[in-house]
Amino acid sequence: MSKSDSDEDDFEELTELGEQLIYCILAEEPLENIKALVADAPLWYQNDAEGISCLHAAAYTRNRELVKLLIDEGAIWNSVDYLHNTAADIALSFNDTEIYTLIRDAGLRAELLLAVLSSRGAPADTSAMILQANDTTALASTDAFLSSKLRFTVDQNGQEICMLDANGEEVGVMMGWEDGIMQETARTLSSELERPKVINVGFGLGIIDTLFQSLSPSLHVIVEAHPDVLSHMRQQGWYEKPGVKILEGKWQDFINSEKLDGLVPEGGFDIVYTDPFSEDYGELRRFFGHVPALLGPRGRFSFFHGLGATNPTIYDVYSRVAEVHLSDLGIDVKWSEVNVSQQRHKWGNSRPYFTVPTYRLPLCIRRGNSSG
């Protein structure tokens, strides 16, 4: 028997074991029978019929003990079936908060561990949840994005959009439907502030910068790297607006340099916001590390939270991952919600990049700061 034949036989055996495990769970066979299978069956296996895994099956049967066993044995918490549901999403559909929490917290532990391993130089490519990290297209690679061509236009819904052509597929870099999110973000960040000192990373369509300008800021720093966006800003007169200072480049180019240091006002910024396109969570976490040095004593920080926003469970996990990492820096997060469910019809030709019905708005303040 050749090696290829042997590998094929091994794969068929694993497939049969995986199918058998899922069948036994759905048939609600005795737990002891299932435990015997768990020892040998591939817990990562998803069936051809529906794309469900053993963890999905356990969530369907609402077997808490089995869910915990599968998680402890290494079942993949964030596998999605053909309907794009994780096992936790299945639990949520049954209003089973206990199973949902078991799976979500397993995801939180896994992602925090991967973040630690990654920070120590260990490979972190075992997570199916890594956001954009291995993508070298303009959707995930900053360098590829900065060399791409952007198109500013108004779509059939009458909303202004900034579009990117990614290998023949149009994707919104920023779209007018985000206006409600930006309005609530600006309102939350600027409450009770007069003529604030503001820094924003990532101009996009300028929605939030326009809102910041309405506050008559005493200083308004904008960091933007894409040449097409910078050209759009010139056409719209942003270089002449009062108090505005534009840094042409990536935030990484300025964050430790004299250029930015010279623009940080005495006492720090009152408002810090970031929404760069094509950066993964690793880069956002790097930015978190600089926030304490940018914020004034009563300053507020926020970011566009689109992390994992095409799945409710993954969105929840990344909300908590970000909260943990900010807490480590002495920054507390207060979450508020913005209903965006009515915006789903406004995608036009763009691939949807935010499909959960509720946006979680992070308001980040120094621990002990009561200004939030």
C-alpha cells in the first residue's frame, strides 16, 4: 500500500469516527458511549450535510455536561456551520445562556492564550478566528491597501461610500450607513467637553471628523496614510479647516516620533479615536499600548469595533478580549449599544463587513476617571 493510499484510509477512518460521534450526540446516546468515542474521534470534524461539528450537536441537544467535556478535550469553539452559526449561536437560539457562556468563555480563554503566545514569538496560526492576519490582499495588508485604488461615490441608496476593488470584488472601506454609529460615538466622547483636543486615526469618509469639527476643537489631529483619501481631503478643504493638523502616513510612523510628540498638547488629548482600514487585532492592540500616553487625565478613547462583526459569538468574544487587554493598561471600558439592524439593506454591491444587529460602542477611560 502506498503512502497516499494509507493517508486516504486514515482520513476515511477519521471521517467515519467524526460522523459517528455527531450521530451519537444527536441521538442522545448515553454519555459513557459518547465519551468512548471522544477519545478517538476528530473533534474538529464537520459533517457534509449541514457543516455541524460535535460541539454544534451538543448545543442542539442542550447537554451541558457534554459541551463542557468536548471543550475540555479540545473541540473548536468557533467553527461555523453552513448557516454561519457557531455552537454558541445555536445555544443562544435556545436561550440557553449557560451553554452559550461555556462556549464563549472557552473562546475568550483560547484567544487570550494565543495573544500571549504571539507576543512571545510563538506561532499563533492555530486559531480559526485570526482576523485578517494571513491575508495579503488589500483587505488585510496595510501595504497592499495603501497601494490600492479607492473610489468615492454616492450609491443607489443616496449614501456616500468609499469603495475598494479587492480582486474584482467591491468592498466598502467606509459607508454612509455608519453615520449613526459615528454620531453616537462623537456624542459619547464629547459629552461635557468644550473645545476639546482631538486625535483621530483613519479619516475614511470623514464622518466622525466632521462631527468633531462641529465641537470647535482647539486642536484636531488627523492621521491618514492612503493617498486617495488624502487627495479627497484636499478637495474637501480639510487642510484649511481651523485647528486641523494632518499627519500623512501610518500611525506607526508617528507614534514614537518627534512629529507626534510635538503635537501632543500639554496635558494630553481629550478625545482619542481610531478606525484604520485593513489592520488586524494585533495592530489595534499595539495602538492600545500607546493610548495612556496620548490621553489627558480626563480623556476618553474609543475605536470602531468591527472585530468579528459578521458573527454574534465572535463579536462578543472579541469585545471581551479587547476589554481584558485595555484593563491590563489601566483603562476601563463602558459599553453602549447602537441598533444597526435597519442598515442591512444599504450594502449595495459591497461585501458586508458588519452583519450583527447591534454595534457595541466602547468608551474607554482611565481607571478612576469619572468623566465617562
